[in-house]
Amino acid sequence: MRFDLGLTALVLLTGGAAHARDATVPAPTAAPVERPTSAPTKVVGHLYMQSNTVANAIVHFARRADGTLAEVERVATGGAGSGVFKPVSGQASAPNAFEGAGSVILTSGNTLLFATNGGDNSVSSFRVAAGGRLTLLDHKSTGEAVTGKSGTAKSLAYSPANHTLFVLHAFGPNHIRAFSESAGKLTLRTTGYSVNTATKTDRIPTQLVLSPDQKFLLVDILFDFRPAANADGSAKLVVANAPDKDGLVVFPIDSRGTLRQPIFNDAGGAGPFFIGFLKGRPGTFLNGYAVSDGVAISHIDAKGRVTSTAPVQINTAAGKPSELCWLAITADGKRVYATNFGYGSVTSFALDGDTLRILKDPANDPIPGDGTFRAVNGVVSSGPSDSWLSPDDAFLYQIFGNASTMVGYRVGKDGSLAEVSRNPIAYNSPQGLAGF
């Protein structure tokens, strides 16, 4: 979340005071996945990431039993990524272009995959074969015009109850558009939805998430206004939910997948970024905060009203904000791994009921970038973004865009992360992880 804007100073307002090095996408590989005979190298699953290069593609990895990955294929989305350009900040080259999460998702049966194309504001759908290979089914515009160098389509949520695909944009006023889905084919609906208020007319959301009962669509808001410049040349970032407690927007959903009037909730902390619901606890979710530097436990009631605990803060000795932005939650809901964009590290938490505590901070050895990127706090960072936990909670995979690598970790019982693999990825641009 680096917001340099070519300026010399930075002001975070919380109630107080070219596609350079854009990697080209190789042609899809035709070679079949190796079929090793030894158990540690047996293929046990699949992982998908979008390159977000200008010619966007889904990168498909085979996941082995020992946690290592092997690239299988790259399948063109038919749409454009933003490349290394970062639309929200206007930086020519920086990691985490989307300032969000959920740009690549799978349906519950792992038969369909959806991906955003941030460069041209479009969405692609794919059929997922039994062996994990992808076939492009559809590519449709979100209906939002691209102004400037790139669009901002960034996050997806799919409701199987009414076959509706929701797509979020960083820039409004139509932050949310919806598609009707049938056999992977997409039909754009006419209505758009905004997360703005009467006085905050240019808000920047990060992610949209469906509640497990599919009755609500939740949207975290990072900034109340688009990043701009102060008179003295410093960057002006108006962080959401500080001081106004309205940084979490909840839309009730009717049986046809239509969104009703939004409910503006206290998100529980400043700069809310990532929402993750807990399995087996349908009204309970975790929220990660880029500026409050921690994670909180939240509850949503039958009317869409949200209450939250105080955030459990990580060690911020390296400088604030930490830009804690992504969460990976174990299937049993007892462990949480939070990605700290500003530090290039991951922190692990233990969750027991409504008690959250830090296990390892950091849980991994921080990964250095190429030295060209600094976070908001001034720390040189490798710009980690999306992460994904294997279904057995044995391995965590983390994108480090500025280091041009995805690192795989074995998850320790004490919350530590031990590196088991590295795979080269495009410089700065990659976004989104989904797998099975």
C-alpha cells in the first residue's frame, strides 16, 4: 500500500493532523504435469494466481504433497491487467496494484474459477477440469469505463444461491456491479451500487465478501477519499473508520441477488482491509486493519449490524502503519496468518473462542525485495500481498511481488513458518490466490 505519488512527505488523516519492467506472459505451456512416483512429490492439489500483466493470464500451479509447486500452464483471461502500474496511488511501478483481495476465486465445488481484469474493468470465467486445467468460458466487461491508464476491478464474490457474481472496483461511483451466471456464462445486470456516503463521495474499498448464509455482502473501506496531494506537497490519505465509524458497509441481499440499502457499520479499526469468516461460526468473522495494525473478531447479526472486539496489535517497532492487509485462516478457525505489507513479513495468531493472541511475530524470515520499494512507514519492503492456506492447513503460500517470488511455507504447531519452496512470478504485478 505504498502511496508515494512522487512526493516527499506523508500525512495520514485519521481525525487529526508507465508499466516499467512489466513482465510479458509466456505462451501457455503444453507439457503435461509430471507424474512422480515418490509420495513427497505426488500432486495433491492446485493453486491459481493471476499474473495481472497487461496481457493478463491465470498461472496454474500443481501442488505436491511436500508443499512444493510446479507451474502447469498459463491461460489467457482475454482481458488486461494493470501491469506494474498501481491505479489507486498512480505509481508507475509498485506491488499490490489492486489494494484489495479476492481477485481470483473458485466456486464451492471447484468447477468454476473467476478472475478480475483490473486493466480493462472486465471479468473472466473458466471451467476447471478434474485435473485442475482451465478452459476460458467467458470474458465480459463490468460496464464501468476505464479512465486513465487502468481500470480498478479488484475483488469478487459469488453467490450460488442465486448464481450471482459480484465485482468490486476501487473507484466509483458504481463500486459494485453484478453478473448473472449460468454454466460459466456471464450476463451483466444494469444496476450499480456505491459504498459512498452523502459527504464521502470518492471512497476506496478493498474487498467484498458474502456472509456464509448469503444474506449479506460485506465491503471493507480503506480510504474515505481518493489519495491526493496537500498544499505542502505531502500525500493526503484519509483513512476510513478513523474517526467516523462507518468503514464497513453491509448490503442485505434478496432472493434474486439484488442488493438493498447499505448499512454503514463501525469496522472496529482504522483502515479495514480484509474480512475472513470462520468455518462453523457463520456470524463471526475476522477483520484485518492496515492502519490499526492488528486483527479483531467481529459478529454480524440478523439485521446486518456488526460489533467488534478491540484489534490485537502486532509489534510495530519498525514503524507505523504496519499495513497488515491479508488474512489466511485455518479450517478449524484456531490459527490466523496475517500478511504485513509494510514489513514484508507474516504474523501468526491463535484464536480460542473470542480470544485472539499472537503466536509468532514475525512467523517467517522477512523476504527482501529489490530495494526500490518503500512502504508508507518508510521501510524497504518486498510488498507481500495475497496468501493461501492448503485445505489441510499444512502449507501457506505467499506472494512477494517486489521480490518476484511466491514462497511456500510449512506451518509449524507453534505458529512458525518454515520455507519449503520458491517459485518465480512476474515483477510487482501478480494478484490473487485460490486453490483446492
